[in-house]
Amino acid sequence: MVQLHVKRGDESQFLFNTTVDAPLETLIQQIAAIYNARLKVDRICSEISDLAEHGITLPVNMQGLTEEQVVELKLKDEWEDKCIPSGGAVFRKDKIGRRNGQAPNDKMKEVLIKTVDEAKAVISKNQVQANVCLTMEMIKEAQDQLRGAVMIVYPMGLPPHDPVRMELEDREDLSGTQASLQVITEDECQLWWAAKEMQRGKKLQDYIGKNEKTKLVVKIQKKGQGAPAREPLVTDEQHKQMMMHYYRRQEELKKLEEADDDSYLDSDWSDRQALKRQFQGLSNIKWGPR
């Protein structure tokens, strides 16, 4: 299997296994799908963390309003009484006024947070260091676990406008958000390797040959952004090891220079003629009056 280390810019994203016979059209679609699915799981995890802390999302016309403004405008959240978490709610006010503050109790909160941590571990960039290749099956399983945890805590479901429900039902609207800038659709996705764009319509072996045991660093980005920066000749870790080696070598040379001191040659015990002069009575001769 050919192992692809997928990056965006200088940041590692995930590892992906493929073959040299894989058509690049299919390969680009697979990598784009996994890349976007990782972003989706990350967004869901972020929203579920807020859900566990502050309860369901308020209707759009009530978000950001103070309690006085809600009373003055005679607004009411019709979903508050319908979407009660299992075991009852605990009030934790949302300072930004986005959620209603009717949060799950500590036991149910733990269910959500634990599932979020497990899902984040699946899509973590640390999987690259662990040499774990990511698949769509792994990501879908993480999504299913997140969906199951939400159903346990909110058996009556979430409001249709809640971001968690919208993400799980693929109804999310990312227009105008920072998250939309990270998404790369299949049509605009490009793969680059060795400062070359891997063209659709070709196979991977057209670029790397037929060796199935190859490991590549490929970069994913949108069309029109030009060639990405090339990989450095040495990694940060290699550079760190080199600097440590040079430092140790420098310290060793300093110690050798200090050990090369020949001032001992001026000492009496190092004089080879000292014994002879002593027998001849020439060892303590002083010139001048006494």
C-alpha cells in the first residue's frame, strides 16, 4: 500500500492508504471527503461541548438578547419545555446569550464530554505520529457515536435550529463563517506532490512509479491558490536533533581544550634534569649577595 501523508500548508491532517493503480480522480474525491468529514466532526464536537455546558440553542430571534429585552419583546422559546435533558436540567447561564442555559446534569454532561473526547481522538492530527491511517468508516463511526450520545441525553430530540442537529442531519449552513473557509469541495480540490499538481485523469503511478511501499507527503488545497510551499529539507524534529548534536560536540571540544593545558611543564616534578642537578649541588643556586 502507498501511504499518503496529507497536509494543508505546513499542518499535518491525516494519513491515507491507497495503491499506485488508483485513479487520481477517485483519490482526490476520497481525500477531499475525509478532509471535510474531519472538519464536520470537529464542528459537531465543538457544538456538543457548548450543548453540554449551556443547553440547547435559542431561536435566532432571541440570541444575544438580555432577559429584559426578551420580556419587553414578549419572546418565548417554545422548544425549552420540549427539549429537556434526561435526568432534568441544571441552570448554567450562557454569557453570550446563544443557548438557553438549561444544561444537562453532571452525569449526562459526562456522557457528552466523554464521547466528544473519543471522537476528537479519532480525527486528531496526533494519529499521524501514531502512524494510524484514517478512513471514512472511522469518521462515520465517530459521528454515529456522537449522534447516539445526543439521543441518550436528549431523547426528545433537539430543536431544528440547533447547530448539533443541523450538522448531524447535513443541513448546516456555513456561509459567512470562518468554518466555510476551511472546507474544500471535491470540484475545487487539488493534490500537490513535489511541487507538481497531480492531474485528474492520470493514475498515481504516473507520478511515483509502481512501488507499492512508497510514502509521500501530499498537500491539499483549493484551485487558484498556486503551488504550495515545498517541504523543508529537514523536519523540525530533525533540525532539533542536529542542533543538540552540534551543541554536545561543541561542549566536548571545550573539555578537550581545557584538558590540553601544558602549564604543568613549569613544575619542578616535571623537570627531567632536577635529580641530576641535586646530586651535583646545583639545585639551589642563587645569584647575587646573600
